[in-house]
Amino acid sequence: MKPFGLAVRLLWRDSRAGELTILFLALLIAVTSSTAIALFSDRLERTMTNQTAEFLAADMVISSHATIPESWLEKAKQLNLAQAQTAEFSSVLIENDELLLAGIKAASDLYPLRGFLKTTTSDYADEAIEHKGPEPGLAWVEKRVLSALKLNIGDPITVGEKKLAISKIVTYEPDKQGDIYSLSPRVIINKQDLQETGVIQPGSHVHYFFQFSGEQAQLTEFKRWVKPQLNLAQRILDIHEDRPELGSALNRAERYLGLSSIVVIIISGVAIAMATRRYTERHLDATAILRCLGCKQNEVLWLFISQFLVLGLLTSAFACGLGWFVQEMLFKLLRNLLPQSVANPGWLAVFFGMMTGMTILIGFALPPLLRLKKVSPARVLRRDLEPLPTSAWLVYGLAGGLVGILIWRYTEDLNMTATIFCTGLVLLLVLGLLVYLILMLARRSLSSIPLNWRFGLQGLLRNSRATTSQILAFTITLVAMTLSFTVRSDLIENWHKQLPEHAPNHFALNIFPEQLPGLQTEFKDNGIENSQFYPVIRGRLTEINNVPVQKIVSKDSQGESATHRKLSLTWTEKLPEDNKIIAGTWWSPEKKPEVSVEQKLADSLKINLGDKLLFVVGGQQLTVTVSSIRSLRWDTMKPNFYMIFSPGTLESFPGTFLTSFYLPENKKTYLNQLVKHYPAMTILEVDLILKQFKTILSQLTEAINYLLYFALMAGFTVLFSAIYSTLDNRIYESALLRTFGANRSLLRRTHIIEFALLGLVSGVLAVIISEGLLFALYSIALHMDYHPTYYLWIALPLIGTFALGLAGCWGVRHVVSSPPLQVLRNF
Amino acid sequence: MQTQQSRNIIVTENLGKSVKTSSGTLHILSDINLQVASGESIAIAGESGSGKSTLISLLAGLDTPTIGTISLNGKSLTSMDEDGRAAMRNQLVGFVFQSFQLLQGLTALENVMLPLELRGDKNAKNAAVALLDRVGLSERLTHTPRQLSGGEQQRVALARAFVSRPAILFADEPTGNLDSKTGTKVIELLFELNLENNATLILVTHDQTLANRCQRIIKLDAGRIV
């Protein structure tokens, strides 16, 4: 026997006979969806990464307190990476007898490598987008500099010893860095003028940013090369760490993309498993004949596996093209929302889509296919000789293992994978068993119910095992669709919540204690919504449990950077809104000196409850005990603190106050009044950052919506094709009933009852499993608050009942309209 | 003795088949001792449930006995594993069934080609066309079983059975699903082909007239030869 050639011929013959249609459709959906989502996610992620790179003004940034070795820049040059540099420092400017502490940024010619600056020349002129900073001899300043120093465009301004001409007002710079408390009114100059300012002397406090951009592979190589050489004062900036509000939004979106992929894969897997099951059942006779004609068991198996592989490869190739087309369409739909330049589709993603398709095919189709190996050749004489079903362990084990691996691949978190997987598996097993028992019990009450109900129920009870697996398959599909829908709704709602319409868009810093009552009254009188006023005291963390912090932290960590600079410390009686205690308790009643530490910093510095932290504040030492670890949301645009002290600890140290407030666009002029009343106060306008953040969120929202529609579409297609794959026996039995005189309306009612019951049970199970999984997902994976979704308890059983009822009745419609003999002959 | 044994293409000794049921062991066949000479035609007759189909499935290696031995063409079928029996069927045996057992998705030609294709025979198509011509279906090569009448389907099944030139042909109630006129034509054809191929014929039937056409009749009753 030449199995491969024969397999291809048999495949061709089967396809011509229409035996492969459902399997082909299931596989087509699987590969098209996985390719489309893989491509879409990959492109979207890269587009978003490019866009968020704008927040760093480059793809990669090394921050340093001194210049970096020339060899590093040389290496970047060899790797064809574009380079730019900025140096930032504070300097006091004196003009027209006015003093101002300004934040000077000296930018090299290519700055910014990513994103743009925005400038204007007067209050009324339009903003212009600038892809490079000022020329030598010129300075761009923030408007506040002009008002504070009584200057106008065209006036000279002296930075250190260098006189420069003010040519533009800068209204936006992409890379306003981390520590917002040190932000002062900005002056941007050309780096070539830096030397002549004479400001940079040995020992001056200058922060250098070395920026790089280029191809991902080269950037990765450069990063890998440079990382081991960084000293304690140097670090690579990362969008997730340095812009946590964006980082967390992106993280969640990435996880949603991953979830969508898993959802589509599971849905497709279920479809493939059901289609293969039908294929197997329809090939039992043919297999018996092949066996009778002398085909060995392994030859039979290989014959069918080869057919599946050929079918898989051909379908996958076609579906990859279709997947490519689908994601192009998705991007076309999103065109108006996405940035101008969208990353190109990657071939790797296509390859991955194809591999996913083949893996799903093997994982979900192999176990039902193995049953063919067990077909007895004696079946040619006795059709009732059914081969034993493949071991349930193998069927569910292989599919479950595959799903587990996929979840792990997307989450890259073993704990999370185990939790999601185990929750799903336990619920599925328990509920599956429950359904089986209910079906067995229902059998007893059959005789006492009306005929059409009895026939309908009999349809489900005849083969309890098959019915249970059908219910579980539909349940899994409904669960997958529900997860996709609910997580998306909650994700979007969460984003809207964190950035409500009146989210604070200004920060007010350096408010002196004596100004506080006046400012509070002024805000109140002007109807300005502000967040709490927090005292801010600058201090440095030096020791943890008597061990110097430098010895504890790992290089390049968040904790490491925190030990290099002064932290903004605060104290408060009440736990701030959006903060959550995840370990320990808020202040103890004994009023001891205590501190509450932010979770990520605590992890990085290996701080535990009860640890003694030594701070140096205003030249004095202060020891406090860690009483709690807090998680907080960086994305709320409200003041957030790594360290919050208990009342009575910091009051004696000099400090200022900080708040954030919302000011509508048409009330902007109020800022001038505010600055006049409180000249020492620093106002930080974050409208543009906020706007950009909102744009990204709405892009992600739309992308996620389209993914959901796609997943739902795939889900419903699968539900329908899965229903079709279970129809053979039902059609045959209905035709038999008709020959015995069952009228059409009885059959119709029977079908409606049978399929609607199937859908109802699947819907109820789907709600229970979905809620269980959502709880696990929210509390572990997405770090969102879980609350039961009440409408699901009504919606899912209804959707299940109607969708399956309609699909089933549609599938068997010709049984009630065609002559029964015609139907029987086709079997 | 040696000569006699070599002329016997099928030999069974104390063959028995029983199955365990909830009410105890059910003996379907017991003490079947049989010798069939090469080229002989034998009818296995008996009432429904007498064990005819079980016997034929054991003789053809489609099923395994609970007790006793079977040798086919001098080789012990009972000591072979499933793959060995499959190889034996492929080389030695042809089948005709009551329910035709054609593959529904395949055309008449493809159904007939199948046994040769399984052997890797490159001449499968020509041989199948010739045999379909021989059974009078040269005009129906591309028709699927659903497009053929019962008699035509059984003729395709005959062509499929003889295309691999089997030494033994097992026929299980070959006319059971046909009207008497069509059945007679099919039986004529079966005997003609059997003669042309010099094959041993084991025919299961409860039709006495048909049984009488064979050289020997073995009658089964409650699983025993009577």
C-alpha cells in the first residue's frame, strides 16, 4: 500500500462527496481567526509600541547622570541606530528683575527621534508640529516663562552665560519625564549652546537622556549589549515603568488580545472536535470495509491522519490568506483612529497562525480520529459493532493540555495559567458529571410526560454520554464568547472610569502651608474640582532593617532608581482613593511611626511588613515601621505616592502641598490669575498627555471591539456548524418517525424542545463556568474588581436556547418537508 | 494426509465463539470442524440466529474465535495478530455482502479500484474498468452508489470482490436485499466469476435453491453443524 497517494485520492473523493465540508469550515474558521488575530495583535502591538515610544521621544532611552562612554554611541552607530541626546538641569533665570527656577533642556539636532514637539508664536496662533528642537542661538520657552520673567517672543533670555533669542513658545514636549515634582517651567535650547552657558561644571546636577531608534532586532541587540555595562546611576527607560499609566493600559490591552486568541482557538477547537467526531462516525463503515479489504489498523489510522494533514495544510494555506485579508479589513475599519503609520504585517505572525491551525487540528481532531483504528472489520457483517470511544483522558487531556499551553504562551504566567486552567477544568468536570446524572434521572420520568416532550427528551437521553459531550462543547463555546464580551465591556468601562470626563488635567505643586486655606477657598469659589491636598516632604530612603538600600536592590530595577533620588513623601489620615491595602493594615491605633509602601516598589526593594526603614529627611534621620503594602492606580491623574507615612511622623519637617484639579479648556485664563496670586506655586498642565492617553485608549477600545465582533462571529458560525455535525442521527430518526405516521407539527415541536433544551442547559452551565473563570481572571490576571454579571444569568440561557433551537430546527427542516423515503435513502 | 491437507484451503478445528452477557455466557458457535478444498463451493445454511454470519466472519478473519483454530491456505489464522489477519485478507480473500457495503462517497469505478489501490497496484484503474465491463456496468463507472439500483450496486460489489483475484470468496446473503429476478442474475454472475477465477466460494444463505447450487451444504442450528 502506498498510503500517502491513496490518502490524497481518498481525500479528494471525500471532498467531492461533501464529507469534508463541516470539517473544512471548522478548520477554516480556526486558522483564519488565529492568523487574523495573530497578525492583528502583532501589528497593533507594534503600532502601539511605536506610538508609545513617542512618550519617550525614542524607541529606547538610557538615562544617566553623566555622559555615557563613546564606545556605546559607536556601537549604536554600527547597528544603524539613530541617536539623539538631551541634557536636563535646573537653572535660575533672571530677567527684568524677576527670578525663575526653570527646567532647561538642551536637545541635540535629531531630537525627538519619535513623536514631535508643539510650538506656537502667540496666544492666537495655531500650534505647529516640530520634528526638531531650536537652532543654535535660539530658545523655545513655555508660556509661563514669558509671563514670569515679563518677556515676549524675540526678546533675549540668558541661560547661564549664554544669551539666546526666544523664538517660539513650546506647548508640548513628548518626553516630560517621571518625577513631576521637579518639573519647572521649560526652556529648550540647542545642545551646541550648552557648553557656552557655562552651567555644566563638575559636580552639577545634570540628567542626560541618550535616545536611540531603529529596527527592533538592532535595538534588542544594543540593549542586550549595553545592559551589563550600565553603572548604578544609569538605566534604560521603559514605557511600562516610566509611564505606568500607559503601561498598565497597554498591558491590559495586550492581555485582551491574548485572551481573544485563546477564545477563538478554543471555539475553533470545539468545532474541529465536533466535526471530526461526525467525520469519524460517518467513516466507521468505510473503515470497516477498508479493514475487511486488508488494511492494517495502523495503515487505516495513517490513511486518515495523512488526509487530515493534507486537508490541514491546504486549508491552512488558504485560511492564512483569508486571515491576512480579514486583518487588513480590520485595520481599514480602524484607519481613522490609528496613527498615520501602521506597522507592517509580519510573516512570523502568518507562520504562527498556520502553526496554530495545525496544532489545533492535531490536538482536537486526533483523539476522535483514533477511534477509527479500533473499528472491527466484522462491522461489515454487523453494523451494530461500534468501536470503543477513545479514552476520555486522551480526548480531554490532549485538548486540555493544548489549551493550557496556549494560555501559558499568552499570559506567560504559570500561576495564572494554572488557576484559569484548573478553575475551568474543575467546573467543567463537576458540571459535566451533574448533567450526566440529571440526564440519567430524567430518563425515569419520561413515561409521564406528553408525547412531543417525551420524543424531544428522548433525543437527548438516548445517548447520555454523547449528549453530555455536546452540551459541554456548546457550553465551552458560549463561555468563550461570554468571556470575550464581558472582559471587553469591563475593560472599557474601567478605562472610562479611570479617566472620567472631568479627570484632573492640572497638577498644582509647591503650595506652601500658609497658602493652603486661601487656595482651598479660591478653588471652592471658582467651582474648581480638585483632589485631596497632600503634604509633600522630600526625603531619601537609605536603609532597610539597618542594611544600606544600595546593597539590597538589583541593578536596573525600579527600586534601584528610587534609591538614587529623593522621594516625595506624604502623610495622611485616610487611605487615598484608588489605593488598596494588599498586606498589613492601615495605621495602628498606637500611633507609632509607620509607613505604607507601594507594592511594586516594595517588591523591588524586597520590603516586607514590619521592616524598619530609615529615611533621611531635611538632614535628619527618621525610622519607621512598614505597616502596610498598597497597590495603587497610576492612571488616575491624581497625586500618587510610593511612601505614605502615618500622621504625626512627618508634620515637623518643612514641606509643601500638592493637588490635582480639573480646569475646562474655556477657563484656561484662570491659570494666569492663579499664578499671579500664588507666584511660587508650580502649575503643571497635563491636558495633552491626558488627551494622548485618551486617544490611545479609544484606539485600543475600537480594536478590541472589532476583535470581539470577530470572536462572536466565529463563535456563532461554530455553534451552527457544530449543531450540523450532530444532526445525522436526528434526521434519520425523524424520517423513521415520519414513516410511522408522525406528523410535521409533532416533529417540529419535538425538534424545538430537543434543541432548545440542549441550548438552555448549555446556557445555564456557561453562566456558572463564565462567572467562575471571570472571578479567576479578574482577581489574578487583570487585577480588576470582580462583581457578578447579573444580566448574564438571563441572557446566556436565552441566547443558548434561541441560538441552538433555531440552528437545530433549521438543520433538520428538510426532514419535515421531504418525503421520508428520500431522507432514508440518503443514509 | 499431507496431500489432503494441502488441498484444503480452509480447515477449522473445534471452533467456538461465545460472548458474556448479563445472564451468563452465550455460545454462538460450538465444535465447528470443517475442511474446505480449494475451488470448492460451500453453502452455509440455517435459520436466523443460527450463527451463519459469525462463522463466516471467523473464517474470513474478521473476528477471533473464543476457542479452536482456523487455518487459511495452510497458515494458522488464529495465531496471527490483527495486522497479520488484515494482510491475509488483502492477499487471499474477497467479500460480497447482503448490504453491498460500497463506499457512498466513491464512484463505482473508485469502489472497485480500492482493493488494488490498497495493494499499491498501479494497474488498478484498468483492471477495475475491465471488471466493471465484465459485470455490465461500463456505462456507470462514474456513478455513486446512490445513483445505482440495488442489483447494480451488488454487481459493483462483485466486481470489487473479484478485482483482486481472491483465492476465497465469502458471500453473505448476496441476494438478501434484492428482488428474486435481480437476485438470480446476480447469483449467475457470481458463479460465473467464481468459475473464471477458480476461487473457493463460501456462501451464507437461508435460500435452499441457492444453497443447492453449491457443491456442499453445511447446515447450522444453534451454533452447531447438523
